[in-house]
Amino acid sequence: GTRVKKRFVKLPSTIDGKPDYDFMELYIKSKEQGKFNDYTNYINKRIDSLKKSKKVLPLSEKEWGEYFLNEIFKEIQRGKRLKKGDHKHGKIPYVSSTAMNNGVDNYVGNKEKVRNFSNCLTLANSGSVGACFFQPYNFVASDHVTKLENENFNKYIYLFISNIVSRLGEKYSFNREINDTRIKREKIMLPINKNGKPDYDYMEQYMKNLEYRKLKQYIDKIEHI
């Protein structure tokens, strides 16, 4: 407490040598406005790119079918154990079983004796069992998550399916994990096309329409603030 009173900080000052609080306020507001403009421009570009998305039936009017997870995903693989004490400082997302922050539990620099995945879903098989997220970037997977991958899926198909897969958490608990044997027996319901196959085009268009509606709601709301 005594030392703090003797400390100095540099601040913008007025011509009479006093802290210029008006300048500080206006400066921060201008920085905030700049970031706000950048973000709204980005959102408007996203809206423009989604305008041509096809309209699809509501979920309640769509036919559904039941499929094993290994029928949907070509690759199902658990991550590899990496003890906390072995984490090296770095910038690679480390995905574990947390249900927060898209499953990202840390950032590491480990390159050996780890499993790197990208562009897939991660399913928490213990801890926050059932937490499922789309991971578009390269990441290190812990042994508490399982990779669900199909190279033919894009972002929107993954996002649609992730919401359905996450419901598996209702069957499990912290003490009953989704192990490798159980995951092979798990089934999920998916929309089907007229040929009785999973309707991936529908899933993609449904998510694009949903994103378009949400972004429009956001822009309409901030324009009235």
C-alpha cells in the first residue's frame, strides 16, 4: 500500500497539466466504434453470402432415419493422453472434455506423442460426457474426447449433426463414459431424402438458413440501438 502511493503512470494531459479524461473517453469510444464497424461489415458480408440459400422444410415435417455413428463417420478415433504436467507452452488448441469454450482446455506446443486432428467433431467421452463441438482448426485431442470425422462433410453438416450427437449425454454420466465399445453401438436420428439416405444437403441448407436468420436478427437489433 505504501509503495503504490509512490508509483507514477503516464496519462494524456491538458494544457494546464491535468489528466485529460475527456480525451481518454473519446479515444476509447473511437477505438470501440472502429471495432464495431469492422464486425458489422463482416456480419453483412456473411448475410450477403447466405442470401441464396435454399428454403427447406421445418424439422417437424422432415422424414428421419436411424443410423449407427460408424455409418455416418468414416473415422472415429480417441485422442491421446497428455498429462497436465507434460503440457508445453504453445498456440495449438488442446481439446478435452470441458463443455466450455468449444472444448478447448488449454493451448500447447507439444508436437510429439500427441494426436492432432482438424475439421471434425469432438465428442467428450468422459467428464462433460456428450459435449460435442465442431473443430475447424488443427488441435491436439486429449484421451477424454473422440474424433468423429467424415471428409465429405462441411461446416454446416457438422454443426447440424453436432447438436444431435450431443444428446447422447442424456444417457451417460461422469461415472459412465462413452468408451470405444459403446460408441460403436450408438445410433442417432438424421433427416433422410427420398432414397432413404441421410439428407446432407437438407442439413447444410437448414443450418445456412438458421445462420442467416440469426445474423439478420442481430443486425436489425443493433441498427435500432
